[in-house]
Amino acid sequence: DKVAILPGAPSDVWRYTAERIVGPEDTLTPVGESYTGPLIRLRRGQRLRVRIDNDLPEDTTVHWHGLHVPPDVDGQPRLPIAPATSMAVAFDVVDRAGLYWYHPHPHGPDGGRVGFQSYAGLAGPLIINDDAERALELPDGERELVLILQDRTFSNGNELQYIDDGGMGAMMTRMQGFRGERVLVNGHPDARREVSTQPYRLRLLNGSNSRIYKLAWSDGRAVTVIGTDGGLLAKPERRRSVTLAPAQRIDLWVDFGDTEPGESVQLVSEEYQLGMMGERMGDMMDRGMMGDRMGGMMDRGMMGDRMGEMMDRGMMRDMMGSERLSLVTFAVVARANDAETLPERLAQDLPASPVQADTPVRRFELGMRMMQGFTINGRQMEGATVADDEIVRLAQTEIWEFVNNTMMPHPMHVHGLQFLVQERISAGGKTDLHDGIIDAGLHDTVLVFPEERVRIALTFKDFEGFYMYHCHTMEHEDAGMMRYFKVV
Ligand code: C2O
Ligand code: CU
Ligand code: CU
């Protein structure tokens, strides 16, 4: 069958379908009756074998986001799976218990297709269990909910729409990253879950192309975080709101014990401003400078029309931040008697900081190239080649410092490992999202705000070869804010 895959055209939904399941019955479970890929459940210590058949009309790959796997099964764009061909991959599951995910990673000479393919439906969750986690007896079964947050825009015919027009609108979208008009949870709008007066474990994946969420509870209760990208924290962290950037996962504990049956509580994303970007843009708009600025870059007449249109549709406002969104309604429908409490000590297997006085620091400056997108140390994606400063040593620990010299936040991701966030230095003042940042625990994606420097500590273990590092705002990586690094 033919599918419309041109930017701007409404698309068919692309799905991961699992044909054959080998192994324990519960290895694969559907996440719901929508486009999201099946939930893959693995045990630490297992070996996973997958055959990927590409039935799409274009190249794709399957990347195991967050997992410590050898470079050749990491789904990197240098190893595309062509239409009507297959690829067999196998790896040992060595990572800690946690919520990970899988998604495509193709990038050809004309740019990346991660944004489009993920948007069209290709992404799914992957959970690893282990004994250490099981011993904590966290809520499971019906009280463990996997929630994938994604925003989408629909045409009048209810088809998915990606970058929705050419010219200025499309350019702006590529710059800010695509934001959909509605938030879907596991592929459904207006998500609702029926719960009882008991604790629940909510495992959230931000599978959106670019939207950042500021998670909070509608009744003002604290958000209790028990885990991050790389599994459980050493102890719970409680915040009024929690920031979740694209590709990040967060593990929440919530007790509906105080909520009366018949009542409901909503998980929301609060209104926020992106900080520097918001202030500057707001300032420029107030002083009527936007038209001038942009007019110099583009055709003046078209720009005027577009800007007016975008402002009417709230797009400019959206660029600077986000409005309050309701994500999931938890309707309490039944009373339960057994009250469990959350242990104040969670994981005991988190690594101590590997950083020593002589740990080398590698610096990555995030920049922007007018009309061409974003750069890392002045470079963009060039295929499987690395510069001298992109070669790291096997078994070595390094500090990577991301310096954000742009007006936008960038969720920076490193393949093949989990890292510790060592330090966050904000020069330009804090944004609305800062309070909700969880830097404790293990991460594979870290949000770096404008005028901020974030240091992470990482160790390149076990496998030599190519890996990638990039911004996980999918339109940024597709436009080249992505590079290989090489472990030797
Ligand atoms: Cu989730 Cu290189 O990506
Ligand atoms: Cu990844
Ligand atoms: Cu970015």
C-alpha cells in the first residue's frame, strides 16, 4: 500500500506489530488499542533476540533507547534496514530495572526521519525487571501503569498531521520542534483510568517530538518520584511539579488512599514559560520588533501574514512555553483496605560518582546556525565520521559539559549508557521548569536550558565502536543536531 509521507500531508499511522513471541508469555503486551508499539518486558540477565522486518516504504532502524548494547545493534542510522528487508539483532539485557523505550533512528543525506517516523506511530516502551527491584514490592499488576505522553495534531479528517505547511510555518516548526494540538496518552485522547483507594506506580515516557511537560497533580499534592531514565532512585524525591523532557522517563508513586470513591484527580502539565526564549520573544513582540527581525530574513509580506496567523492560533505563545494541559484523569471507583507505604529507602545499587580530581572534561557547545538549525561544537551530523574531540577511551570515565548558547532548551542524549548529572550551572536565571528538574539517579537524557552548563559523568564500558549523542528534540536531531562519537 501507498502511504502519504510528504511533510504536510496527513499520514497513515505506522505501527510496530509483533508477530511471534518466543519466551515467557508476558514478554509482549499491547499498550492499548492504538498505534503505540507493544510493551516489551525483559528480565535483567536475559538475552533478547529480535528479527526486524521493515514493511515501510522507506529505510528505518530500531534503536533501544537507554540500553547498554553493542554499537551494531544500537539501531544507528549507519545501519539502515531497507524496505522489504530484515535485520536480526541480539543482545544481553544488562541494564538496571527501569522503563526504557525503542524508536526509529534513520538519517539519510537529506536529513533525519526520526521525527516523522516516531510521530507516525513508531515508538514503544520496554521494561526491565530485576530481583533488587522486585524485593521492594512496589505496586504491580493493575496498579502499575505505563503511560506514554505524545502530542499530535489532527486534520479535519482525523488523520495525523505532522509539519503542517511549507514556508515560514514549517521553518519555525523545525526550529522550535513540532508541538501537537492535543496530548495523547498511549495513543488515546482524554485518557481516564479507574483506580481504587490504594498506591499506584505510574511509569511515564515522554515520547513527544519536542514537548516538555511540567507534571503536577490537580489537587496540589506533591509529585513523588521514585525513578528516572535508568531505574529507581536511592530515595523518593517530592516536588510540587516535575519536568519531563522528550525521551525522558519518570517513575511516580501516587496513593489515592485519601481520595473518596466518586472523586477524581488529574495528572496535569502546568503552564510554563521557557525562560530566556520566552522573555526575549515576548519583549520583541511588545516592542514590535518581531516583524522587523523576521522581515529581514524572509519575504516581508509573507512574514507579516504568517506571524499574524501564528499569533491567532496561539502558536507564538506555544513557542515560548505551554499552557496547562490535562493528561490523565484518575477516577477513584472503589475502596481498598490494604494500605501500603512507600519505603524511604529505594535502590541500593546506584553507582557512586566515578568522578575524581583528574577526570577529564570534554566540552560541547550547543549553538545555532541561521536558517540551518542547531549545532554541537559548530558541527552537524555528517554520517559515521568523528572529529578528534569525539573519540573516547574504553573503560574511561569522563565529564561531558553541555553549554547551551541558544535561546531554546535542548534535551541532550547519549547512546549506550546511563550517566550521572554532576552539576548544573545556570547563568541566565531560572525558568518555570527548573524547580521540577530531577538530577538525582541515572539518566540517558538531560535537559539543558538556555544559558546553562550541565556536567554529566559517564563511563564507556564493554563495547568499542560508534555511538551517538544528540538533542532529543526530534526536529533538531533530524536537522543535524546529532553526532557520532567513537569508543576506542
Ligand atoms: Cu532516543 Cu539517538 O535516541
Ligand atoms: Cu538513544
Ligand atoms: Cu535541541
